[in-house]
Amino acid sequence: MGCGAFYFYGIYTKKRAANEAGQILAAAKKDADKVRKEAELASKEEIFKRREEFEKETQEIRNELKLLERRLTRREDNLDQKTEAIGKHERVVDELEQQVAQRERQIRAQENQLASLLEQEKNALSKVAEMSREDARKLLLQKLESEITHEASALINRVIEQTKEQSEAKAREIITLAIQRCASDTTQEATVSTIDIPSDEMKGRIIGREGRNIRAFERETGVDVIVDDTPGVVVISSFDSVKREMARRALEKLILDGRIHPARIEEVVAEAKKEIEELIAEAGKQAILETDVHGLHPKEVQLIGRLRFRTSYGQNVLRHSIEVSLLSGILASELGLDIQLAKRCGLLHDIGKAVDHEVEGGHPSIGADLARRYNERQEVINAIGGHHDDIPPSNPFTIIVASADAISASRPGARGESLEKYIKRLERLEEVAKSFAGVESAYAIQAGREVRVIVNADKVPDTEAAKVARDIALEIEKELSYPGEIKVTLIRETRVIEYAR
């Protein structure tokens, strides 16, 4: 083999060694990477395991701390309870000590009084020993007469007070029972009705060309239709709630139908009027069934139904009449009177309000005339005409109806009143009371159902106190308008002040 061959063989061997070295180096790197990755994975697993162990230990420590905290809280609560119990015990001991001291003072006072009485008796015995038999007898009779007179007076006063308490308690029991058995709801209504419209374009259709539609509607219904800038609503205004309800129904039908012109308005109003008449008749029949008052004239039933659309101080008059009827029946049953007659009087007592906007006069006189026209009994006529003291009562049913009317009208929540009117009424009530001579101050309480009047004891003697209270009540009746009744309580106080130095 020549030199060239050796040379090329050396080169080949060198390259082969270099390749093998590169392969060995690559394999070593690959093994090193694998070992490194396995080491990293093992370290991560170890870290994760250590972290889990740490979190577990931390959670256990937290749980132990919470448990210790709860135990401390319970101990604090127990300490607070024990402290409070000790405080109560100390207060009880203090009270007992005060009671014992007071009792000792009373005993000492009684001992002093007893000693004084013994001394008086000794003196009296000494005088008796020096008296004759006749003088001693007279003295004994005088003493017995004085004691008997005093005891008789005390007994009479005690019997009078017990009688008053029993009569007042019985009256309260009857009235409370009546209210409890008849706690009907109240309905507050206004003098306007608001109707929603789908769009403001409908306002133009309601008004019509040159206002012919709205004029035709107001002429047919007798109400005022207010179409202003308020979006989405039309307002119907009328003091006659029957006409207002009829107009509301008619306008809702016209808006739903979409055809609004004078001829259609006349047709729809006639339909609404018929519906209202049927509703009135149904309301009257329902009231009769609810109160169990039968044998009424058909016209009376219709008038009772009209009361469904009449309000007084925000209170629905039909519901009020039903309530008064039931209350009257309960009161009559407690007093042993005719229950059906009392309920009939109560149901019809405000029937005059159904037509008081059409007939001149107050509703009691109008109602009495209507009852007379429909051949009602004299008790019913007198109860209707006299439930506001317009005429003197001729039978107990008038008093029962007046009482039931006052209960229904004055119970809390029965009648609505704006805050402004309420405040003005209370202020006016106090002003009327303060206007009398000798009155120092006046306070309206119990939502204006009572006024407390404080007078100067030097200017108003005891003999004039009742007169002043009566004059204030009469002035309130003349100056103010209010539901139910107002109690006037006059307080005259004499204070005597002295100082112990």
C-alpha cells in the first residue's frame, strides 16, 4: 500500500472517529436532557407534594385557631352573661334593701301612730270615767254615727265608681266586639280618572276636527275631558262618580275600537250607561245579600247601588253603609233589640247621598223623605233623619245607627285626608281652643279626635271648668268640619311649691 493510500485511510479513519465522537456527544446530550427533564419533573412533583403538605398543615393550624377563637368567644359570652347576672342580682339586692328600709319607716310611722292612738284612748277613758252613764252613752252614739256616716259615704262612692267602671267596660266590650266582627276594608277614590292611550296621535283623534269629538263626548257624558301635554294619558274630571265611571268605560271602548266620531260616541256612551245601570243594580243586590236585609223597594235597591260610586272623605259610601248595617246589628244584638230592624236602619242611613247632588237639602233629610216615600217604618225614618242629630231621636235604633256611623267613620284608616288638610285641621283645632280666656295651651292628639286644653287655675275656677270645656266643644262644632267626634279634655292644675332648707 502506498503512501497515498495510507494518507486517505488516515483521513477516513479520522472522519469516522469524528462522526462517532459526534454521535456519542449527541447521545450524551440527549441523555443529559432526558436526565435533566426527569430531574425537573421530580423536583416539581416534590415541590407540589411539599406545597400540599404545607397547605394541609396550614389549614389544620387555621382550623385550630378558629376553634380556639370560638372557644374564646363562648368564654367571653359566658363572662358577659355572668356579669349581667351579677348586675341583676345586685340591683335586686338594692331594691330589696330599699323595700326593707321603706318597710322599717312604715313600721316606725305605724308605731308612732299607734302610740298616739293609745294616748288618745287613755285620755278618752279618763274622760269617760268622769262621765255619767247617760253622757257616755251619748258620746258613744255620736262616735258610732260619725263612723257609720263616713263608711256609708265611702260605700256609696265606691258603688258609684264600680257601676261607672262596669258600665264603661261593658260599653267598650260591646263596641270592641262590634268593630272586631266587622273590620271591612276602605276604598279611597278621587274626582278624576286617568286613562292610558297608546300614542299621542290618539289625542288628536279624541279631540277631532275643530274639537267636535271631545265636545260630543262631553255633551253625552256630562264630564270634563282634559287633554294636555302629559304624554300617554287623558284625564276625565267630574264630581259625579257615576258619570265619571260611565265616561271612563266609554272612552276606553272608543280608544280600543279606534273609530271615534260623534255617531259612534253616542252609541258607545249608551252602551256604557247600560253597563253602569246593571253594575248599580248588581251592587245593590250584593249589599242586600251581604247584610241580609230583605224586603226593600226596587228603587231603594237601585239607590243603594248608586252609593258604590259615592265617597265621603275618601271613604266609599256603599262599603260604609254595609259596615254601619253590620255594626248596628251587632250592637242591637248585645242590647237585646231587633237585629234585622237595626241592620235595615244602618244600611239605609246614608241613602240620601245617592241623590243629594240632585235634590236640595242635607242627606239625612233627603234620605228620610225617600224612606217615607217607600213606606219604611217610623224607626227607620227617624234613624235616617236623626243619625247626625238633625232631629231628636225617638227610638234606640237612631242612637245605635249614630254610634255605628261614628265608629265606621272615625276608626283609623277609614277616611282619607291629605297631609296638608290634616295639619291645618289640627292647627285650627288648637287655635279655637286657645281663643278662650284663661286657656294657657292646647294640644290636638289622637289624630285630631281629642284636644287637651290646659287652663290657668287662677283665672278658671273649678266651678267654671265644665262650662269652659262645653263652650270650647260648641265652638269646635260651629267652626270646624270633621268626621266622627272630638273629645275636649280640660285640665286645671293647682301647684303648690315649698322648699325644705
